[in-house]
Amino acid sequence: MSRIVLNGSTILTEQHQGAAPTVSTSVGVIPVEATLAIGDYVELHGYQASGGNLDTLAGQSVTFLRVRLTSST
């Protein structure tokens, strides 16, 4: 499961993805637009609940959060 969270508590978007036991699984999130105030921040969370330890990234550096800054002025 992955989600984008505003200020540590407000979930802006969330995506659940079942994993296959023998191959790697990618989980994206649904794009979201949010108006931020001064001091606001966003986080990208990733969770797995298989009951066992799993490797993340599988040796690849592919975790990212893309943000686009727009101005109303």
C-alpha cells in the first residue's frame, strides 16, 4: 500500500496493490493536487503487511515523489 499524506495525518491519496510471492511488485499512487499553506508538508508512505520481512527496492533506487509547484500570482 502506498499513500501521500499531508502534514503527517491527512491522507490525500492511497493505493492498495496485492503482491505476487515470486516477483517484485510496484505500487503507485493516484495523482492528486493539493493547495498547501506556508509550513505544510507532504510525505510518501509505503507499507507491506505480508507477515514477513521483505526487501524494499530490490537493489534498485526507484522510490520517488514528484511535486509540481504552481503559483496563483
